[in-house]
Amino acid sequence: MDIIMDEITSQTLAELEKTQKEFWNIPRKTGVLINTFIKMMNIQSVLEIGTSNGYSGLWITKALKQTGGRLTTIEYYDKRQSVAMENFRRCGVDDIVRPLQGSACEVIEALDKNEKFDFVFIDANKREYVKYFELVKPHLTEKALIIADNITSHAEKVQTFIDAVDADDEFQYEIVEVPGGILIAYRG
């Protein structure tokens, strides 16, 4: 079953799906899965590492509109972040988005030490996944969820991340076979 979206968001998602390869967007199946988890777990605070054109962010924010939550999203390229913010405005979710621009590692390190996230979505520099994991851990709530994209399509680049999650007793995880593969890790 597909998720019912308002007409503008449905049109925007369909347009962005045409540029999936250019902007490295997640597959629709992954977007639906993320949207479902956010609503199911009543997630309030999401950190997205890798905004791109806002495709995954739209799936996230549409769920957060229902839970009353907020999205903090990090993008290295200012042009992509501008495109994403325009898409968020167009779909009426920009009021719950805090865009941060720059190197994800540097941006995460600069976050207030008391800032916490219920959910982290990772889809940026694959070789840095393990660094993102280490940097976000102090910012996770007690029962946080992490979803990382491109786990099977970029297996060699993300292996250190998988190993780090596997070695961490605070997390249970599973790799899910959707296009590109995702790792879902639950802290609890």
C-alpha cells in the first residue's frame, strides 16, 4: 500500500524520482519505509545526513507533520540545499526543517551537546558512515533508530560502519534488501 500524500507533495516526489540518479535519491520503497517508521514510533526529532534535493526529507517531514516533530538536515553542497529548501517550501514542510550546510562531520561536532535525536538517516559520503555513527551516538535518545542507505550497493565502502554497529552492544540491527540496501539499527 502506498502512502497518501497531498497532491503537491505527490507531484514533487514524482518529479524528483525522475532525477534519482543525478541526485542519488533513495528508492521510493525506502522513503515509504522511513515514513512508516517515523509515524509508527512517534518520532519527534530527526537528523538527516545528506539532504541532496530533499527527496528523502519530504518522506521524513510528511511523517513528522503527523507526529509533531522536526527535521535537522545536513548538506555539503549549498546549491543542493537551496533546491531542497525550495522543495520543502513547495510542499509546506519548511517550517519544521532546520537546514545545516557544510561537512557533516564538522556540523555534527558543532551541535549543542544536549541536542538529541530519536532517528538518524544516513545517506552521504559512504566512507564516513562510521564517523557519522561515532559522532551521533552522544546525540541519540535512549531508544533511537538509525537507518543508513546504500549498505549493499556500496558494501566495501560502508563495511567499517557495519562492523562498528555490530560491535556495539547498545544496538541491534538488520540489513534489509531494498534497492541499494539499508541498515536499520535500533538502540534499546
